[in-house]
Amino acid sequence: MRLYLVLLVMLSRVGFCQAQNKALQVDYYAAFREVEEQPMPTIATYSLSVSGDTTSFKINTNEELLNSVGYSVFKNYPKKGILVFKSRIGVNPIMYEEKIPIFEWKNLDGDSTICGYSCQKAETKFRGRTWKVWYSLDLPYSEGPWKLSGLPGLILKAEDSKGDFVFVAQKICKGKFCYSKKEFVDVAKTTLPNYIKDLIEYEKDPSGYMEMTTGVRGSVWIGGVELKPTPQSPCLMEYLDEK
Amino acid sequence: MKRETAILAFFTASLFSFAQGAKPYSGHVTDVNGKPLAKVSVLLLNSKGNVVTFAKTDSQGNFSITSPEGKEVSKISFLNLGYARQNIEIGKFAKGDKTIKMEEKVQEIREVEVKPEVFKIKGDTIAYSVLGLREKQDRTIEDVIARIPGIRVDVSGQISYKGKNINKFYVDGKDMVGDSYAMVSKNLNADKVDSVEVLQNHQPIKSLQGKQFSEAAALNLVLKDGVKLHWTGTAELGSGMFLQSPWHWTHKARLVEMYFGNKMSAVSMYKHNNVAEDMEREVMGFAMDYSDQGQLSNIGGIGTGRYGFNNSHLFATNWYFKIGENSSTRLQLTGLWDKSTTHGYSERTYLDIDNGAAVVENRNASSYTSHWKGEWSYSLNAAKMYFRNELVGNLAFDHSHSSTTLNGKNTYERVLPRKRSFSDALEINLPSKDGFNFVRSTFSYSYLPGRLLLYNGAEEQLNLKSATWNTKYTRSFSFAKYYYASLDAGYNMERKNEFVSYNDTTATVFYHEDKVYLSPGLQYNKHDIQASLGCDMMWLSRKFDTDKDSRWVMEPNVSFTWKPISFWEWRTDYRHTFSPSGFYEVNPLRVYTSYNMASSGTGANNHSSGDNVSTSLYYQTPGFGWNGNIQYSYGTSHYNTLYESKLVDGVYTRNSIDESSRSVSQVIGGGIGRSFRSMRTRLSLSCNYSWSNYDIMYQGVKTRSKMQGLNSGFSWSMRPWKIFNFEERSTFNISKQSSAGRNTVYRSFYHSLKFFLNPGSWQLSMSGECRHSPDGSEKFNFYSDAALSYKTQKYELGVTCKNLLGTNKREYRSLSVTGSSYSVTELRPREILASIIFNL
């Protein structure tokens, strides 16, 4: 019995030593609507990397090529206290900065287990959407998918009340936080309100928007008739006119 | 003792009341050296350990937190990455030191990788998210169900799980369509379902739950919130044509309406097509039909798939009402009309006829089907009582005719196999403290008046009346932990009366069968082991005209199921059976079953008996990972009736003789599959080998014969990119027949490959199918289809082009127990169909 205990202590010491790297990587399964007219949600994997204060939330690179909407969110990187959002509108890479948002969280009754971690439930209203999240106190990182943050534990599941956006952790591991100097090279800067405005414009008439921004009308012509996609409206994650 | 309890109660009460009011707490957090710690999470927890509220320390390490009004608070907790968590009783904190010193501790990360979006396991239920399973080309919920590991949906739509047919198909927990579940599974849009739950080992009768083990699983569809409480449906219109002569207009129409409410659920539909889509199974149900199917059948039947030239109309309505908390009633009415034509050539060679004479037929047949079915059921399924009554009525007015060339001679075929049947099933279960009392009684009556034109121009009239009444009482009780004893007592009655008339023959024959039985049984049911032992002891009395036979019969059986861990399952069972020769085997009258086939029985009440052993091992992980199974079964049957066959003027006649034979059949098979998370890859490999030894009469001598079959298959599906996926399937079959020194072997391959390209709302699918054989038993054949559609939330527009290469016939050879045949079947020509579907 004693030997068993000694072994157990030794094993736990091993675990201890291996876990010294504070960098954490969480892969989220994400289901979301890109446009309101979309019959079925798009599915992708996003990875969150946390190292100290710095976080990055990026679409899985294998899927990026095919996903027009793949976006990245960086917090405290490259500047402290600032959140950088990077995405594309059509083919144009675009980014904006804002202060890291502060969320008003309300704890709710109910718990769940996600990825083997016991989770607590909380809710917040943020820019026109109500988010329900499950976070774990066993992972004391105040971070989460997309822009969500500020809870005492890591958010392992988040969904908005309309069901337009769902993130569920599917992999938690020790990871490296990779910095790429080229991350923000040749990326047009904009602001959040302009980004939303441009996104709405783009979905209304993608080829018109392309022509306006690049001078090339990216459209298909058949027998002298231009095939125009149906105007659509983006399914926005945040609405600036609402709190 | 009382005093201590009182003090404790007072203390707890005061602590509780103290915790109820809103109260502010503040303090200071530092590390062991007294350095203030910023951004430390300070949590107030209730007695369950749930967070009531939280705050963070400021840059000076100070915090202030207020417990919300009316919330119970039992602990205050301090949490910071890289430091050991501290939990302090709130009372202790309020009275004690307000400076918290946190010790450094490396945070251990438990590395995990799961795929929670695909499935969730809760007890015996595995819930699969539709979102996680579905590929973009999946339209109905059946397409999604077929992707669940362990589930097989056969061509007719019947669903099985781990090799056993499902026993219930629920929609939001309601048994709304009974066994006609294809009505829902083949018509409900997958968009409307949130998840599919597999309820393993499901006992549908509440009062038997925990008292009688069930091996079968049930499925439950969990609908999305927006689908309930209003009518939802689909409307489709399609029109097209054959692109090869003769020109032909093709069309289809569909209107399906469904309502899923709390008190009432309904499905109603009208469907029509002449594009060879199978609809029969959607309304006919999968449960065993009580009525005898008779000896006559339509020529060809309803044509479906590549071979069918049909024109079908279907109407079905099903209403489910919840009457009380546990009671419900269901009414279903269905009607099916069809006119199908078949064109085909066949050469049949009989093994049991001297010189292997062949029957050559060239057939141009038209068959008309008109089936009506009504079903009403009432059930009370409560924990204290179960009552169910089901009434089913069937009507079939079929007829078919054909201009046929039989061995070069022109003949005309006509058959009218009419059917009327009615059945009622009653079940009552009353649980007792230690077990249950179950009564099941079924009654069925069928009348099958049939007419058949014979090869010589005469007409056969064949009217069969049959009535059966089966009643069984089961008493089961538990006599020790995990042990149940049961006793079945029952009476089965069967009466048959057949009138046959053709040429100069006119006769009526009667058959009576009565069975009284007592079956003691013993069951052991612990969560990982289910074992049962039983023996049916019966008194069987039969009478065919003047021939009487009465005897005692014993049928022992034993079964064993072991689930060492939830992913493994081992089943094995043995059963001895006694089968009285059925009416058709006994009946000495020569009865024509088609214009050129007749058979007659011994006139004596013979029987056969058999022993069957089977064992199977399953391994199944619910989501991604491995799954596999191995099965073996051995069956032997003694005293089988032997027939002597003759071919006269192209008419194949079988007469039973006074000799019997023994047959042995064995099957060994298995499969292995793997699903990968990466690119949603699924691979599976299966192989089955079966062989049977039996006797046939050849040149008046009992000749030992053997049939062997090997079926192997491989399938591979993958989604390399979000917008592209494919499905590949290949099979290889060998069949071998050995008899009287002659060996015939046929080998054939089948391959199918489907590509789906789904950019945005568009979908393009291409498929190719190929059949070939190294020995010419299957002439090389290639078919290809293509479809393009544009889908939005409200509608879908599509164009389908089938048989792009215009392959016009399939030529193949096949083997059966008594012979071999060469067939040429005409295929539907190249055709195009444009359709529009609205989601209502």
C-alpha cells in the first residue's frame, strides 16, 4: 500500500513537471450562420491559444482556404489592452482594433461536464446578442472563444440565444503560442462600424463590392448575361446600435 | 444526543439565515511574500459548489464582493492561474483574517480531446446531433440516421441497430406512426431535427421496464423548437421525359404535411411518380403481417429503381392523439395504386430435372396494384398498467397480365391475386410487486380469392380462407436478486380452408391445427449479463382432411448476452424447433402457383425439426473510432420434405414424395469499420461466407447438393473539403452450386462511386455504378447519373439526369437451390427530370 502511495506521488510529480508550460490550446467546434439566408450552419474548427495575457483565436488553417469568413481575434497582442479583429471581406484582408471589451456576466444555475471538465453556467448580453456560456473553474483562464472573456474560468462552450453561433471545446492541450510577424502585413485597417457596414454592402452585391474595392468585377457571364448572386444579409455576431 | 442535534440544528439554521441576506465582503490578496496579487478571481459559492457571483482583485490586490439577495452562500474561493486555489467557509472568512495569502502552484492541464457535437451518452441512450452527422446532400432524416454507427437502413427503409430491427420509432418521445415509421423517416426534412437518440436495450412497455430485458433498440427524433405546434411540410412538383425513344413524359408530385403537437401529431401525404421511386414501404409497415400471403402473386409487382416502369399514386394519413398522461390513440389510413410494366427475358435451368431442361420465357407484363390499409390502435402505457389494442384491416385488388413466349410458344398470362384480411391484437400487462402478468391475444382472418390463367388456357380458381387465434398468458416474478422465473401458458388455433378448381379438378380441403403449451423459463438479468433458459412444452394436434396427428413436443432454448464494457457485446443462443409441415406442404392437391408452375404435398401431417446455434460479438464505439462484429451460426434441419420435379410442356411440377432429407447450413461473417474525425472519413470492410448442404431428387435418386456463397464489401466515404465529399462502395460475390458431379461458379463485382460538390447553396452530384464479372455471369454494365440543385431555406430547384449513358439492359446469371437462370432485364432509358421543392 505504501509503495503504491509512493508511486502515486511520484506519478503526480511527473504530471506536475510536464504541466509547467502555461500556454494552453483549446480547439472549438464552431457552427455558425454566415448569412441570414443560409439554410444550414457552416461548421469549422477554431483554435484558442492562451499564453499569459496574450490570446489568439483563429480558424483552423486547413479550413481557412475554403471558408470565406474565417476570422482571427487577438487580445493584448501586439498592443496591451487592445483587441485586434482580422478577417476578409470578399478577397480583401481587413482588420480593426478596439479596447478589450468588458462583459457583465450573470451566473446561472446549472452545471455540465464538457471535455471531462465540470462547468458552471453564466450569461451575458453583448452588442445585441445574449450569450450563454459554460466555463470551468479547473481551468482558471479568463478567456474564451471569439471576443468572450472575463469569467473566472475558461469558457468551454458558448452559444447565442438565437442559435446562430455555437462554440464547443473538443480538444484541450498544452500548446505553443505562435507569433507571426507577417500576421498584420498588407491588411487594410478599418473600424468596427465600418467593417459591419462593408460586410452588409458586400453580401448585398458581392461583385459590385469587388469592383468598387479592387476595380475587377468578379462575376460570371453566360451568353452575355451576368449571373448575379441573390442579395443576402450577413448574420452579424454583434450589432453596434444595440447593447 | 437530542441536545446535540438541537444545537446543531440551531447552528445550521442561524448560519443559513446569515447567508441569505445580501452581504458585502472585502479583503486583500497577496502571494506568500506579501506582494499584492491583481486579477485574482474571488468567488462566492453555494453549498453545491456553484458560483453565485464573482469579482476580481484590483492592481493593489484588494477586492470587494457582495452576495446577491436571497442566494445561499457557503464558501468564498480564491482562484488565480499559477496559484493553489483556496476555499474558505464564509462564516470563517467573515470572522477571520481578511488577507489571503496564495501559494504558488503549477496549473496542471488535463489534456483531452473529444467530439461532443457528434454524440452524447447518458445511460443507455446515445444522442447524435444531426448537425454533427449530416452531409449537405442528406435531405431526409433517414439519410442522417443511416450515418449513425451501428445503424443499418435497408433498401425498404427498415432500420436495424447492431443487427436487430428497432422496436420503436418515436418522434419527440411519441410513438406516432407505429411500425409505418418510413412515413416519417423518408419524408421529414433533416433540417427540422435537432438530434437522433438511440435508446439501447429499450423496453417500450413502462410496466415491464426493469422486469423484462429487451435486446432491441429504439430511435427517438428530437425536433427543433421551431418545428413544433404548427403545420410543416414539403411540396414537390417534377416533370421530365425519356431522352431515348420511345418518348415518354415522366412526372412526380408530392405533398407532405406534418404536425407535431403536445396533444396531437399528424402526417398526411399524397405522392405520385412514374420515375420508379419506391413508395410502397412508406405505408405498408414493417411488422409481421398476421394474414397468410397466399400462393398467387402479381407478375413483376411494382417496378422500382433502374428496372421499373411504374405509375404510382399513394395516399396516407396518420393521426396520433394523446388522450391522457399515459394513453394515446392512433389512426392510420393508406392507399396505394400502381400500374407497372416489365419487359424481360429469362432462361431457367432446373437442377432437379433430367438433362437440365430449360424454361425460356420472354415476358411483356403489366401489373395493377391497389392496396388499402386501415389501422387503429389504443394504448395505455403507465407504470402500473399496460393495455394496447390494435386493429388492422387490409384490402388488395391486384391483377396482372402478360403476353409471354414460353419455349417459343406464344401464351397469355393473367393472374388476379385478391386479398382481404383483418386482425386484432390485444395486450395487457399488470405488474405485481415481484414481477408481472402479461396477456397477449391476437386474432386474424384472411380471405384470398385468386384466379389464374393456366398455360393450357384453363383457369384456376384458388380461394383460401384462414383464421388464427393465439392467446398467451405470462407470469413472471423475481425470486432472488437479478433472477426472474416465468411461466407462459397459451393456446394457438389455426383453421384453413382452400377451394381449388381447374380443368376437371374441383376440391375443398380443410386443415386444423391446435397447440396448447406451457413454457417455464428462467432469466438472469444483471446490468452486464442477461441469460435465459426456457423450454416450450406443447401438445400439438393437427388434422388434414382425415389424416390426424397428435403429439407432445418440446422446444428448449437458451440465450446469453454479455456486455463486459459498454462498447462490447457478446450474444449467443441455441434453440431447438419443431415445425409442423405447413398447409401448402401437406395439401396433396396440385395447385398452380403461376401459369407454368404447380406443386402438390404429401397429404400427410409431416414435420421437420431443427437445431440452431448462433453467436455474435460486437464492438461499437459511438462516435469516431473502431467498430466491428463477428458472427457465426449453425443450423440443421431434419425430416425436410423432398420433392420430385418434372417438366412437361414447359410446366414445372413439384410433387412431394415419401422421403425426407437433412440439411445443414452455416454462416460465418464479420465486418470492421473505422470512422476518423479527420475529413469525416469512414471506412468499412465486411465479409460473409455461407454454405449449406441439402438433398434434391435427381433421376429418382436422393442426391446430396451444396450451395456456397461469399459476399464481401468495402465502403469508403470522405469529406476532404467542406464543399466536397464522396462515397465509394464495392462488393464482390461468389456463388457456387455443386450437385450430381456438376459444379457451377459465378463471380461478380459491383462498384458505385458518388461525388458531391456543395458550394454555397448549390449542389452537384455525380454517380457511377458498374457491374462486371470475370466469368461472364454479369455482363459489363455501366450506369451514370447526375443531379444539380440550388437550395435555399424556402425552396429547392433541381435537375436530375439518370442513366446518362443510356444503358438499356442488364444481363446476368444467378444460382438458386434448385437451379440456375440467365436473365435479361430492360432498364429505364436515359431520362431527365426537373423539379421544384417548397418547404412549407
